[in-house]
Amino acid sequence: MPSSTQATTADIAVLGAGIVGVSVALKLQEYGRRVVLIDRDLPGAATSFGNAGLIERSSVFPYSFPRDWRTLIAYALQKKTAAHYHWTALPSLLPWLLDYWRHSSSRLYPAAIAGALPLIEHSWTEHAPLIEAAGVTHLVNQHGWIKVWRTNESQEASLQQAEQSLAYGLHVNVLTKAQLLSKEPALDDGVIGGVHYPDSRQIRDPQALTTAYFNLFLKRGGEFIHGDAQSLTQDGRRWKVSTEKGSLIVDAAVAALGPWGEDLAKALGYELTMGRKRGYHMHFSVQEKAPSHVIVDVDHGYALAPMLQGIRLTTGAEFALRDAPPTPVQLERLEPIARKLYPLGTRLDNQAWMGSRPCTSDMLPVIGPAPKHPGLWFCFGHAHHGLTQAAASARLLAEMMCDRETYTDPRPYRVDRF
């Protein structure tokens, strides 16, 4: 996508043109700020490109680290398809994993729920007007998602979480086998039940959504320039970044760099306990009919999502170095399992897509000012919920940057909490 040829007149540079960065740019525009968006690639071409497309209004419980030894041993022995890891990456990942395990304890996990809740509660209400303004309501699947299971153990855990969800005002529909097959008749007869979460929406092409937001940003007077976010430096009381047009100097900068945000923050002296969970996807042709809902196989940790491109099979988490070569082991193991659950056609992609999710150890994103660097702001670390929390995080950051009253307490997301 070509960059603008107009002279740059922005006072804020947003570094990173994924769904979070573009959302931040739009929210700042709403408060009258002149914004330039900077990325080395096309908007939405990295982490925002691949996921199940869920705006998960129902996901009030952040993805925690397993605490029971039976599950931990199964993961350690690579017996669970929901996770995979590289042995060589473990030494560098260990500090993050240990702190992630600690924050998943019964004592600390409630703080993760409380911190995530405002971003989850405002996820759809903040996205909806942007989707309308961007003219892409046709991308929205209103049916929500369904968690399905085949074992009594998975049923018990799923029903317990469904019951807990009711305390947060969510709509939760427990489905018998007959009810489940009525909603999704192409499912394998081996499923024994499910839980339907209708409050969530699904975007049938996440990159198309990011592109539509980006076009809306340009339409509202924004500018896009290819540039190197990692070149950001202070220039007196202002900030300078290298771009294809030369050095750009602005009053303020926002690092919305997803899995690359930690690199910039650490280079400036901020210590974050972060890791990355890599994920893969593959599209398949529709053999009979596409599912109406996103289907999550709780026994094996993957999702089948109806996309414009076909049926997307998304994997769980791979614990590896961000820039290590792809190893789509989970995808290869999951494809035959998914084919037994739902009729999939032929593979549509030449190779598996891989992306990296930026995950903090306390399961909350970094949103707010860089306390040692006036004019620098952070908005990254959304783990599995970048699409879900993008617009709500953007609103919160824009309110802070523009000295407005914030809709929620921003302290749980401060960078100096680590």
C-alpha cells in the first residue's frame, strides 16, 4: 500500500499499524489530534492477520497457566495439542513462564480478571461504531462461539467456567448434544455437549477489518509512512523516528508494536516480564457447509472459524522465540482431529500462517505513559485478545493522552508494575 506523498503535519506518531495501532490512531483523531501512522509493513500484515476473529465479550477469564501437576506433566511431555514448545527456547522463556505461573495462582489470578474486565466489557461497544463508520458491518458474524467437548472431564470444567461467567452479566447457553447438533448439524456425533457464548462477535476477515479501519483513518485526514519504529529516539522534548521520507519529529509517540513492543521498551530501560505465544492457522475449503459459529474444541485446544477465505483452523500456543523458524507441529497434529470433528475440504494455503502473541506474565496489557520519557506512550501486550481489546484499549490511551476523564482506572496497565 503506497504511503501518502503529502507533507507530514502530525503531532503524534503511532508506531505499529496492527489492529491496536490503527484503533489508537482513530481514537486520537476523535479527540482532534493530528496523527501519522508508521509501520515497516502493510497495515494488519503481522499478528493482526491471523486469529479466529473473535471479539470475545465473553472472555472475562484471561488465559492462565495450568496449576495442576497432571496437566503440567502432560504439557512437559508434549502430550497436549493445545501447546507446543521449543526446548532451546526454554532458558530465555523461563523467567516469564515462572512469573506467569505465579500470577495464575488463586491468590493473584483475581487481579488479572479485574484488570481485564473493563477492556472486555467495552470491547464490542468500542468496536461497533468504528465498524459502522468503516463500512464493514458485513464482516461481522453475530452468532458468537461454541465450546464443545467429548469427555466428562472437559464437560465438568467447561460447565464450571460457564457458571462462573454468569456473575459477570454474560449470556451463557448450555447445550445438550441434541441442541448442539441442531445448531451445527455437520459436527461429529461424538460430541456430548457444548456451551454457546452469544455475546461475542466474530470478524470473518480480521485483516480486512484492520484495512478498513486504516482506510477510515486516511479518510479522516491521517497519514501513513513506512518507517522503522525501533529507530525511535528523543530529540529534546520531542521524538524522532526514521521513515522513508527521512527523520520525522513529533511531540508524542505511541508504541503499539505487539510482540515487538517489548524490544523498544527494554531499549529505553523498562523491564517487562513478557513472552510470546506463537500461533498458526490454515484455511480449508468448505466441504458441506461452513459452521455458523466459531467452534472451539476444548479437548484439543483449537478453533474452527468461518472466514471469507474458507474454514480457518487456528492452533493453541507455541512457546518459542519470536523470530525462530516456523514449526507447525500443532497444525499437523490437529488437522486429522479437526477433520473428525467437522468436515473440512482441501487445504487452501500453500503454507501455514504463523504469528506471535505478546503476553505479559500478569495477563494484562501495557497501556499508558512511559514514566521516564515524557511524550512516549505504550499500548501493547494484549496476548490472545488483541482484536478483542484493541478499541477499548485505544479509547483508554486516547483519554489519558488528551487529559480526559478515563472510563476505567488505568493503573493496572502501567508499565512500571513489573
